[in-house]
Amino acid sequence: MLKNQDDTIHRRLYTATQRPTDVFNGKLKNLIESIQHCENAYQRADEAGNKLLKQVHEQQRSEYTKEREALMLFKTRLGRFVRVYSYIAQLIFLNDAELENFSAFAKLLAKRLQGIAPEQIDLSGLVMTGYDIKPEVTPDEVREDLVVNPIKPDGGKPNDREKELLQDIIKRINTVFGSTKPIDEEKYFNFVEQIAQKTRANDLIYAQINENSKEDAMLGDLPKAVGQAVNQARTSHSEMTNMLNNQQAMTEFIGIIYDLVKKGNGNDMLGL
């Protein structure tokens, strides 16, 4: 009898969360495809040397990326609500059936947005089987050290994190190559991308970058590999390689290469 009751609750909860799940997953899928479409169109425009189309496709990609991040931010905040409510409900008897129902709905929805199959979701935590009723004790006075600060709302906003990373790396490239104003010549960025791609092609270095922090990777084979790649490029990029003769500039340059490889975009890492 209990199994039949659980199956009924299972079906009802899934029915209640089906439409928002379909809307979220469908929109996320469309945005991912749109972002990929813009990236492909950008690449074609780049190969054709059409800077205007490159700007148009980059702007579209950025807007789609922000929409995707807004969806992921909703998913994060939904999970945060579930965790916070679950914690508070263990401390305080809220006596709000509607809020309890919404919490159960939100908990299941948050799991479904993670792409978990229906049969893999444990619903036992969503079904209340009993209560432990205890008398409420109210202290005579509230001690200041027992006052709990309220949980503040998440103030995050959706943004284009990939573009922000690119802008940060471009600023760092300007610093490494000793320019106080943006560098217009694409040869600098082509040089950086060339070194990053050579580093990415080295399986040992790639594994060290993926499995370690920047600090730890700098203690491994990364500096030597980047140094060798720079030396190999001295004939074709003498102007850039000469700027890396001092240790400080080289260390910063290796850090840039680490971040580009860590990003894992393969070719055209700088998107230029």
C-alpha cells in the first residue's frame, strides 16, 4: 500500500514539474545552438575578412550568452532556496503548508534541471511521514550573541563571462608587451594564440594545467614548455619574443598561456 502511495506522489510531482522543466531545457538547448551558430558565422566572417559581420556575430553571441547565464543563474538560485529552506525548516516550525508544497516542487524541479533521469531521483525526502512535536520554549530575553543575521539575496547578474575573460587577457597582453594603450596589430594576439596552441597540443602540459592550480602548474613543466615555444618563434616573431627577455614579463606571459589553455577553446582562443 505504501509503495502504491509513493508511486502516486511520484507521478503527481513529475506532472507538476514537467512544463517548467521542458521550458527551461528547451530554451537552454536553443541558446546553446544559437551560440554555436554565431561562433561558426563569426569564424566564416573572419576567414572572409569581413570585420563588420564579425562584430555583428560577436554581439549576437554575447547576447545569447547572457541569456544562457540568466538561465543558469535561475537554476543556481533555485537550488539555493531549496538548501536554505531545508535548513530553516529543521530549526523552526513554519506551519505553512503552501510553502512546504512549494519547497517540494522546487526541490524536484532543481534536480530535473540538472538532467537527472526520473528513475534516478530519490523522492523520499519530499514525503513527510511523521512529525516530532515538542513544546516551544521561548527564552526570557534574547542574547545578542544568539541573533542570527538574515540571509541576503544573491545580487549576481547574468553576464558574458567568456567576453570578460577575453577582455582581461587582452589587458594583460598589453601590459606584457609594454603598451599603455590597446594594441591594434593582430600579430601580437596571433603570436599569443600560437604559443597557447602549441602548449595545448602537449598532452603532458595540458594534463598538468587541467589538474593543478596556476601556482602548482608554474612549478611543473609549463614554464619550460612555454619558453621552448617562444624560442622556436623568435625567427618569425622577433619583435614579440624580444619583449619577453625579462623574467617578470615572461612569468606574466606564462600566466596568460595557462589561462588560455585552461579555458579549453582550442583554436582561435582569443576569438580575434
